[in-house]
Amino acid sequence: MWRYISLRGHATALLQQAANRVDLLQSEAYTATQTSMEKLRRVKRRRNAQFAGINWWWTCEERALRMYYLFEDWRHATAEARLGASISQ
């Protein structure tokens, strides 16, 4: 009978240790999940900032190209006008 009680106590102790390990693993998994989610948030923020910078640069470059093409169109138009004026004289 004592052997049964000691085995039962041993089994209860093993179950309690297993439950403690499960709790520990769950808390570690929760902490790891929160940490990885925070890292993901940081990466997303950084990427958004980088893309915002790229978009800003791209719009500046687009504006510069548009201005250049407008200038080229104006230059060709004035050259054609001068050529037309010189031919008509």
C-alpha cells in the first residue's frame, strides 16, 4: 500500500512538473511571438519609410524629367519658328 501511495505521489509530482514545463513553454512561446511581432512591426515601419523616401525621390526625378522635356519641346518649337521665319524672309 505504501508503494502505491509513493507511486501515486511520484506520478502526481511528474504531472506537476510536466504542467510547469508546459506553462513555461507557453510563456516562452508567447514572449517569442510578441518579440517577433515587434520585430516585424519595426521592419514594416523601416520599409515604409524607405519606400516613402524612394517615392519622394521618384517624384522629384519625374518632375525634373518633365521640366527637361518641356524645355526641349520649347527649344525645338523656337528653333522651328526661327527656321520658319528665316525661310519666309
